Amino acid sequence: MKKILVTGGTGFIGSNLAAALVEQGYSVHLLRRLSSPLTSVADLDVEYAIGDLRDKESVRKAIKGCDTVFHAAALVSYWRRQREEMYDINIGGTRNVVEACLQEGVERLVHTSSIAAIGYSETDMPADETNAFNWDSFDIGYRISKFRAEQEILKGVSLGLPAVIVNPSVVIGERDIHFNGGQIIRDVYRKRLFYYISGGTSIVYVGDVVQGHIQAALKGRIGERYILSGENLTYREMLETIAEIVGGMRPFFRLPVWAARGIASASEMMSDLTGTKPWVGRELVAALRIRTRFSCEKAMRELGYSVTPFRTAVQRTFDWYREHNFL
């Protein structure tokens, strides 16, 4: 890797990836929109390409001259009113990246997908990279967009594109200025979450995800997926551990799924009146009855991937938020 482009470089995963690449001495360029805030990358020695994933020409210009591309840009939304925009960015934007990489002869593309694109296990065994997408009946736009984006990558592979897919689970860590995975930490700290819901998932430290990306670029097998997950925990276990670390309130009752769905419906009704994004949407709670577990054994075996303990990840995230006055 000599000259690297990171799409979504001002976002959560992208900014941490850019920081690690700069630290390792690589020449790093970030594709960003003119309106993108630079808070998360203000301390980094990087160059910028101004453009938009939906603009083919700006994507091609940004990729021109780069031998490696990390495609980390995406819109994460569970608001139905943003679905068309999300499809344009996540699916159409990925198609534009693939076409540009083929045109410019990129030597390696690493696509940041998600566990959202992987089917859930219908047994007690954790899901792995072979689990087929089986979320269609839930009609969750974000999951559909990430799955279809992967199909665009695989189409590129069939045409000779040397691409690898990585699938992070829910990510927490430094530079999460928009409170993606980190929202749960702030909510517990502010004593907003005093209940838990059934089910659970995997939460991973952003530093592990970044190293998984870099190793995927260096030695991942073309056309393969690699799950970059952390510990598999119930939501109750997550909240209790976070509360212990940040001094928040431990959850003291379980909120029924029907109640969570009712809250989501009310939140969306309010958002329709105000025109603002709902606090929680129906698509976010649509699959609460499913406890998702994931195996990262393939990434460990082939990429040398390792997992930071959940407690350590929470402490590092909380310390960064506190140091930068985000709490």
C-alpha cells in the first residue's frame, strides 16, 4: 500500500482507520463532502478529495492514482423516510466505487460491510460468514442496503476487482462524535437507560475493527468476507457492565418487546410531525426477539485478528468522551 483512499474518512470507523494508517506512515487521502465536519480528523496529517459517493466523476477523481481503497462510507438509518437516500448512498455509492476501482486499476479494495448483511443463526451456534441473508421478512432498510452493497462488491470481483469484505459488529471506541455505538454508553452515564430488552448481540472495539481492515488489505483473500466481531453479550449484560464502569444506573426491569415497539411507533409519529429523525424507529426494534451471536474465528485464523475485552473497550470509549467533553 502506497497511496490510500478512505471513503467515509471523517466518520467513526473511517477516522480511526485514517489515524492508524497515518501512524504507520502511509499516505492517506479522505473522500469527504464539502459539508462534512472535520472534528474527528482535525489532528491527522491527511489530504482531502471533495466529492460525494453518488457522483461517479468525483469518486473516480478521488480514486485516481490510489493503489488501495478502504470503502468505509455509508448512511446508517432506521428511519423509513431516509430509505431511498440510504439506498442511493450505500448501494449506488458502492457501485460507483467498484466501477471507479476497476477503471483505475486499484490493487486492493476493502469494503466495510456489517454483520447486518449476514443471516442470523437459527440454532445456538454463532453465525459465521457462510450464513445466508435471511432478514427479508423483517424489511429493515439498513440490513437490505448492506446486503445489496455486498452484491455490488461481488459483481466487481467477478470482473477482476481484487476486493475483500469485512463485517464489523456494533462498534464502540474513540472518535465516535456522532454517538453511533457509543450512544448506549452516554445514555447509561446520564441515567436514561434503567431497563433492558431481551436478546443481545456482539459489540467490538474500534481498534480491533481498524486492524482487521488493515490486515484484510494486506492478506485477506479476494472475494471473501471476514466478520470483525467482539464479545457476544445479552443487552442486560452490556448495560450492567457499562453502568459499573461509568457510574450509571443498572437496569432494574425488562421492557417487553411489545412496549419497545409501541415506543418506536410513537417516536416515529412525533418525527412525522416535527420532521426530525425519530429517537428510535420501528425498523430498529423490528428484530428484537432475535439474539444475534457471531463468530470471528475466520478473521482470527486468516488475518491474525484479536478481540479487546468489552470492559476495556467501554473504559477507553468513556475516557475519550470525558476527555473531549462529549458527555
